[in-house]
Amino acid sequence: MKKLVECSEEGLEGLMGKIVTFFCANYIYAGELIGVNDTCVLLKNPCIVYETGPFNEKNWKDAQPLPKELYIMVGAIESFGEVK
């Protein structure tokens, strides 16, 4: 029998401490995921990606580092994962 179980190692919580890319309503952000709660996520060493370039390349074509940690509202996230 298949059962639905809740696992804290899935989704955002499972990516804690990893470099994660967030595709949001207007922009793409990337950085080390260091915080997660019901309303926002926190990125360390964040960057905003203005141009991706080919997804099979190691780095973004144009990613600008942001000066401090960055909070992203969960409601603005369309998709996320370890893309690079």
C-alpha cells in the first residue's frame, strides 16, 4: 500500500545549506539557502540573475552579486532548485 508521508527533507527545507536558484514572478535569484519559514526564505551571498545563458553551463551569463543577505517572499517563488 502506498502511503503519503510528510518528510522534512523535501522541498525548501531539504535544500538548506545548498546553492539554490529561485525563479520568481519578476526575477531570478540564486544563493546559499540559510533560512526557511512560512512567509520567506533567506539567501546568503545572493545574486540576481539578469541573463541565464545556456542552462548546461556552469555559471550564469550575467549574475550580479547583492551586497547583503536577501529575503524572498515564498508567495513570489514560481519554482526553485539546485540548477547550477
